[in-house]
Amino acid sequence: MPHAKNGRLQPDRKAIDVEIVRLRELDVGALRARWHTVFGRRAPAHLPRHLLFRILAYRLQADHFGDLDPENQRLLDRSESPEKAGQRAASQIRAPVGTVLAREWKGQMQRVTVIENGFAWKGKIYPSLSKVALAITGTRWNGPRFFGLRDKPSKGRVPR
């Protein structure tokens, strides 16, 4: 649950609502200018108008009414989509596009190619190595570990 920074009353809520309506009416250039004012740096070039608006509206409300408490922030940080998790795994292995990962499974050599938007195996594209490992084995695996890209847990550490 969000926590409030202070005990502001309803009239302030209306002022924030009016400001959000004004934000909604701004074009991309004006939203980028507002971003620079709010965050003190240029907006990322890849952000489309709808995300610029949403982030600015969120920041306006969070600054006024209070941001998420640390427990809920951690919860949201951990809850990412499978596609995001796959992209994160792809970036963590730091293998350039075109790299071929190989693993022998039940006597058969399995080869997976790193592509720009995921991984290719047997003519299909997968968002994560874990999805490829599932397709190969029929069971859930940590994809980077299955392909030998992550160290095995140390003896003193209990696997999750």
C-alpha cells in the first residue's frame, strides 16, 4: 500500500488531478521538456508519449502523496513479466547476437542461437533460455544454468 508523506486534504487531490489533465494534453516535445524539469536530465529517447505521460503523472502523485513503501517496492521489483525476465537473462549472459550455445542432453547435442529478441532453437524463437530448456527437457530449468552460463551454487550456499 502507498503511504502518505503528509496529511494533505481533498483540495490538493483536485489540484493534482488538474495537473495530470494538463500533462495529458502536452505533446511529446512538451512532455520531454517537463521530464527534464522534473528529473534533471533528458528523457530516454526510446520512450513513447504514453510512457512519458504515465511516468510523469506517477512521479507527480508520488511526490505529493508519498511513494510506495519499501516492502511494496521490493514486491514490484521482483514481479516482472516472463519476457522481461528473458531479456534480462539475455543481457546478463553478455553473449553477442549470433553466439551459439551448446549442451548435450540425453545423447543429443542441442544448439541455441542468441538473437536480438531472445533465443532460437529448432526454428522457434524463445524469450528466455529457461523456455528453451523447458522445450528441450520437458521440465523447468534455470536456462543460463542449464547451458552452463551460471556457476553452480557453492557448497556453503543452499540452492533455492
